[in-house]
Amino acid sequence: MKNVALLARRELGAYLKSPMGYIIAAIVLAIDGLLFQVRALGGEPKLSSVILEDFFWVSSGTIMIACVFFSMRLLAEEKQMGTLTLLLTSPITEVEVVIGKFISAFLFLALLILMTIYMPLLIFVNGKVSFGHILSGYLGLLLLGGACLSIGLFGSVIAKNQLLAVIISAALIVALLLFWLLGAVTEPPIRDVVGYLAIHGKHFINFQRGVIHSRDVLFYFSTIYMFLLLTTHMLQARRWR
């Protein structure tokens, strides 16, 4: 755990010192704020709960995109800089490397998500929503973000550079998004299996509506575990080449 904490602290410091992290965060906040303004005040009047659902729907999209860019540097940058071999030959296991880097990215993402809290709170100026709905939506954003970060970390470990890591991670996330559409045009039982794998349309919608189901929480934790496990195996294979 000490090695994990040290690595996570180092990586989090890299995020906080890098202008790229702030640029991505600023873009995400700007897009969220702009679309929240348009959806909340533009067009016909809406129920407060509908405005909140729209906010979480928009935020989920920007968070997924941000995760691709947050995770691209985690291992691909180590390869480009020639420091990955040094890291793997140090007294730290592959599991500790993967967990430490994932935690650092997740903490930075959580900080970004927390900075959007003022938008749902603005609804209370002229409307009313339950705090349970807000908490459910933010839990969904954290779980969705964690799943996308784990996918991005996997993309980063198999890519030779950061640009390729972005392409691979984005392709994997888009594929999991499209499973929802694929499930809609197939027959049972394939429809049920494919639909369940949809990372957003099947599982995030419940959080967006203020509903927490154990199956959705389990799906996101399973996705995180699976991709972190795959990343660990890829690092172990690289050590023994």
C-alpha cells in the first residue's frame, strides 16, 4: 500500500502541475456550464427533475471524453519517455503500478466532477429537487468515469504513444456505447447479453434518473476490475519479454 500511495501521489502531482489537465478540466466545465444554461433557461419551461437529468446526461458525455485524455499519459507517456522499464525494474509490482496510476487519475477526475456541483445547486434558486437525486447522479458519474479511466489505462498500456492511446481508448468506449443500439436490433437472448454490456445506455440512465440499482453498481465495478486486470497482465507480459 505504501508503494501505491507514493505512486498515486506522484502521478496526481503530475496532473496538478501539467497545463493539459487544467485545459481539459476548463473545457469540460465550460461545455457543461454552457449546455446547462441552454437546457435550463432556453426553450419551454421544464420540471426541475428534468433539468437535473439533462445535466447528468450532458456531464456523462463530457466526463467520458475527459477520461480518454486523462488516461492517455498514464503508461503511454512512460513508454515515450523511456521510464517504463525503469519503473518495472524498481521494487514495485505491476499491480501496485496499475492501482497507483488508476487512483491518481480517479482522484483528479473526482475533483473535476466536484467542481460541477454548483450547477445542480442553481436549480434551487427557482425550483426544487431531492438531494438523493443529486447524490445518485454524482455516484453514477464517478462510477462511469472510473470505468472509462480503467479502459483508458488499458489503452495506454497497449499503445506505443499517447495519440494511439487516445484512439484505442476512444474506440473501446464507443464500442461499449454502441452495444445499446446493437441490443435493440437483435433477438433474445443475445439482446439481453449485448444490452447489458452497454456502458451508458443500460446502466447510467438509472443514476441519471435518481435510481440506484445494485446491478448497475456491480457492472461498473466489474468493468473497472476487468480492465485493470487486463492492464496488469499486459505489464507482466512486458516485464518478461
